[in-house]
Amino acid sequence: MDKKSRVLVVGGTGFIGRRIVRASLAQGHPTLVLMRPEIGLDVDKLQMLLSLKKQGARLVEASLDDHAGLVAAVAQADVVISAMSGKHSHNLLLQHKLVEAIKEAGNVKRFIPSEFGMDPSRMVHALEPGRITFVEKMDLRRAIEEANIPHTYISANCFAAKFCPNLCELRTLLPPKEKVHVYGDGNVKAIFVDEDDVATYTIKSIDDPRTLNKTIYLRPQENILSQNDVIEKWENLSGKVLEKIHITADEFLASMKDIHAGTDRINQVGVTHFYHIFYEGCLTNFEIGEDEAEATMLYPEVQYTCMDEYLKIYV
């Protein structure tokens, strides 16, 4: 049996990062987690790192601002996975330092940058201010490819926790109690994926020659659902019928004007991303190409979580 690749996770305390660390350990990979000195007095992050250490991960201290230290950390791994939050543009740009370290170390056989959402290569038409996310991710892709770094891009579509229990509504994570706002006719298909499954498929891909230098889409067939489908699942589980308030595309985009640009840019970005997902259908309006692959087809042995099951805990 081939020796398992050593995996270094950057951003291992984050929402998807901690799951990737656990999935890596579960699949038998020697797993390292970057511990940045910038953690300072963030006790929650430190406790998460120590929890991952208890589970078997090894903590490697290095700063993204210390090139030599970062090269030394990267040199201990065969695979580097960045799970740095894309919510803040600063984090996406910091990954260029990681690319430089990987390039100099010269030993990394696979790099997975922090994407895990919509495929940025298909979002060149995206509206501002949300477009900047895709521009920065494409800039990083160019840097990776120009440096000839072996890579895999993961397009995980909608993290279930952020899109499903809230019935696809913005600015809440919990199911509505009385009424739900429906985007257009509510019939545009999106794709919802349990975050633990995102991590499982990601780790499955790292030693797979079929995923080398490709984009991998996560499209669990039973989780390709419209907003109406999600609402119906919730109504069946909760036994309560919600009032539906339909919002036209123009009304939805106009809601950005009610958000103060200086104080809530993240919400403005959210509005544009939701527009592309639930009005345009950007996650499902294309066929997967020859130089791409679909995770559930590659790894049919993975029993992914369906949204009916995912929603039960919220009842």
C-alpha cells in the first residue's frame, strides 16, 4: 500500500479548515496544522488548535509574513491545503505568500487553494462588489499555474449550514418561523453540500491522479435543489406552512442600497452572490467539461448527507 501523503492545512481552525483536518486524520494522513503567531490572545482559536492536536494533528508554528519559516513548514508536507476564510479579501491575498513558499520549497505534489464555493472561472460576469472575490481567486490561480505548482480546485457550491436551514435567506442561519422570502419563482436549482462531506471529498482528491490540475465539482444528485424544494423539505419536517413572499430580481438587487457600503460590505457581497446563485442559477447552468470532474462520480463509496437529514437537527 502506498504511503499516505503528509498534509499541511493552513486555516485549520476555521469553519471548513477544522473539518479538513479531521477528514485528513480520519483517512490516515499524517496531518500538520499551521499555527500562526498572530493568533495572539484568540483563546477560541488556540483551544481549537489544541483540540486538533489531541486528535492527532501536529502543530507547526510559522507566520505567513516570515518567508523562511513558511518555506520550512511547507517543506514538511506533500500536500498543502489552504482553508483561509474568503470572507475577508485580505486572507485571499495572503495566499500569494503561500504560493511563493511552495514554489521555493519545491517538494509539494499538490496544492488546494481556498475556494470551496462557486467556480471563479465561471464568474467573470459577476456583479460588484461581489466580483472582487472571484477576481482575487483567479489571480491566485494564475500565480499557481505560472509557478507550475500541481493543484486541484474544489468547487463545493453552497455550504449547507449557511444556505439550507435558513431556507436560503440572507442574514440569518436559522429557519424562519412565519414567512420566507422567495427569490423569483423559487425554482432555480442550487447545490447544497454538508461541510463534513466537503472535507471528505477534498481529502479523497489529494492523492488521486484523476484530479491533478483539475477543478472538482461537488454535485450530490439528491442535493441539487431549488429554494422551493428546500422550503418544502422544511415544511414537511416542521409540520408548519410558511407564508411565501416573492422578490423580483430588481427588488433583490435594490436591497443593496439599504446596506451601508462602509459598514457592511460583506452583506453587499452576499447579495450579489445570492443573486447569481438563486436568480441566474450559476451553480447548475453549465455542464462539467473534459478537464474537470465531479466528486460523487469519482468517489461513489462516500455516503453523503442529504438535506432532509441535515435539516432534522433544526426542528
